[in-house]
Amino acid sequence: MRVVQTLGPALHVFAHVLTAFALVFLVPMGWAWFHDDLTHEYQWAVCAGVTLVSGVILWALTRAYRCELQARDGFLLVNLVWLVLPAYSALPLMLMVPGITWHQAYFEAMSALTATGATALSGLERLPVSVNVWRCFLQYVGGLGVMLLVVAVLPMLGLGGMQLYKAETPGPMKDQKLTPRIAETARGLWAVYFGFSVLCLLAYRWAGMGWADAFMHMCSTMGLAGFSSYDASIGHFQSPAVEWVAVVFMALAGISFLRYFMVLRGLTLRPLWSDREIRTYAVVLLGAIALVTLVLLAQRVYPDAPTALRMAAFHVLSLATTTGYASTDYLQWPPFIPVLLLFLGTFVSCAGSTGGGIKMVRMVLLIKQARRELVRIIHPHVVNPVTLGGQAVPAQVMNAVLGFMLIYGAATMGLTFLLLLSGLDLVTALSAVVATVNNIGPGLGEVGPAGNYGGLTPFQLWVLSFAMLLGRLELLTVLVLFTRAFWRR
């Protein structure tokens, strides 16, 4: 009974989320109808119906627990959403993808919703258009955050929106809201996200994609997720124009949407160029592009500078922003480059963007803290606080960053050891964990850009599914559930 009372409030709100999630199935159903695919249209209707009925039944069973969520309820709800919605998202894959197993379907759905882009499927060109639309659209919804969308469109539920915002939003500083009500902030962020998405869709169409391909790649570009409707990813199009469109919008999506919201509200670009995180983001990306271009030219991988620059810019942006597109098998390049690209994906994206990794702001704070300690070795009594944007960073924030990094390293190594015990080689195991914990997508070895995760065992897929969940919710939101203090009343 105590367990039911503890979970009741979160389950009741989750029932609303699940009921609303049934509407998401209408998007691929519409594509099936447009392509006169009546068989799959019926299957989409069944999946939507199952999701809707499940939500209604759960709502009826838990309506006695309706109340505003507290901090603990917020963590429970966010974890429920990100654990259970992939199961419902996997249903159409089970029905429409020949030969897929439940392990692969759940992995694929988790990869989509967490905007990771690690796929266990091959022969994507042979799948129904609506299935590929579903995979990519899930990335679009999950990119900015499922719960942020719920807070934006369902404020009347009394969700305790700030608790959900903190539990799901990436980055060390989670108290930023630009309007008095968090629901208004959430709607503003989604409006900016949607506006960029329309521009991205039209740009891909201008670059030569059909409407279906443009829509799917817009979803995975703005979500910084990387799913494609082709096994060869962006390389299928063999189009420099498509690649440059991807470069532009991946770069834009890697910046905090809070900053864009501030730009639109104040009609000034100051929030962008005055932000230390964004300036560092731009410097790191430009430096990495220049370095990779020089290595490609020095090793004669490409005969001319424009081609080397384009390939460098595309793959640096793709991996650094955790999108995971590929236009060629970059594992055939000098080994320095693939390792550098994977490393960039662990930290380059800005907090508040749709990218994964530890976020650039944490890296900036860690470097400042390291400098501070070096100064204290020479001058132990000097007052030298860590600052960001001209303001001292509270000790509480720095402690949170250091604690996060400790857990991040421990989780990465622990999951890698699990995969090594299961029989994977070191390169594949370590890169797969790094790629999934940071929501990058492709790794090295067997899971590189020319391969996928389809050859892994069920155990390995479940380990990496958990890794994607950890990465999307930034570890602490998930791991707090495993502490005694969380369950103590």
C-alpha cells in the first residue's frame, strides 16, 4: 500500500502523458494515409488505440491520487515517461519491421526518444515510409524534451512544472526561467524550436530532398539525433548542398534555445555573443574543423581544400553536436580523427540545446576550477572564485559539477566493463558506451558509421538502452531512484 501511495501521484500524471502520447501516432498514420498504405494505416491506428486505452485505464485506477507533484514525484514521473514510452513506441516497429526482436525494437525506440541515433536496423530504404517517419519524429519530440512539451501544452494538470523542468533539462544551472510561469517558458522554447524546424525543412527541400526525406532529416537534425531513412545516412544524397544545410542547422541546434528565446524577446543578439559557453562552443568547433581539414589534406585523404573543408565541417559538427550523421566511413580516415570526433561529442553541445554529452558549460567550469587550484598552489590564501559571465559561480553549483563528473566517469567505466564481460572487444565496448551515454549514436569498431548495433546480443542492447536513458536524463535523475534517501518518507 505504501508503494502505491508513493507512486500514485506520478502514475496519475503519467496516465495523462500516455493518453496525450497517443496523438503522436497520428503523424506516421497521416504519412501512411498519404501514401495509400491502408494496411499500415490500420496498424498505426491499433498502436494509437492501445496507447490511448492504456492511458485511460491508468487514469481511472489512479484518479484518487491527483495532486500537485513534489520534487520526488517529479523524478518518478520523468523516469516513468522515459522508461515506458519507448515500450509503446516500439509496438509499431514490432508490427511493421520484418524480423525485428523486442530487444531491438525497444533499443531503437529508446534511441529515438533520447535523440541518440544509434540504430539496430539495416535496410532502412525498404521500410515503409511511415516507419522511418516515426523513428525520426520520435527524435524530434524527444530532442527538446517530452516533459518540457507536457509542461507547455498541459499546464492545467497542476504538474509542479518547475520540478519536471529541473528533472529533465540538461545542464548544471536548472533554475533559469525567462517568464514568471514555467509553462510560458516551455511554450516559448517550443515555439523557437518549431520556427527553426520550419526553416530547416524548407532548406533541405531547397537542397534537393523530397518532402518526406526533408521532413525526416529536419526532425533528426533539429533533434541532433541523426536517424536517417537510408543506411548510408546523409551520404546517400551525395550532395554538398544537403551537407552544408545540415552543418548550418546542426550548429544552430547545438546552442541553447533559452538564448534564442532571449534574443527574440529583447530583439538583440547580445544574449548570444555575450555568453561564454556559446563563444567557447564556436571557438572549439572552428578550431576542430581547421585541425581536421589540415590532417585530411596532409594525409592526402582528399585532393583539394574545399572538399576537405566540407567533409571536416560536416563530420565535426555531426559528432560534436551528438547528431551522428555520416557522409562517408570516417573510420577509414587517419585514426586521430575518429577518436577526436567521438571525444568532441562528449562535451561540445551547449546546455539547453538538443545535444547530448556533459555540455560545454560544465567543461568551461571544470577548466576554470583547475586553473583556480593551480593558482592556489602558489598563492594558498588568494581569493580567486570561479566566475562565469562576470559573476561568481556558487559553491553548490561547482560541487554539483564535480559530483556529476565523478558519477559520469564511474558510469562510463562500469557499463564498459559489463560489455567487456559480455564478450565485446575493447574498442567497440568503450566507444559504444561513450556514444550512448553521451547520446552521440555511432561509435567505433563494430558500431561505427559503416555498421550498426544490430549485431549485439540482447544483454548488450539492454545495457546500452540503459546508457542512453542515463545520458538523456544526465545520470543523477535516474540514479537518485537507487538511493535509500529518495524512498525515505
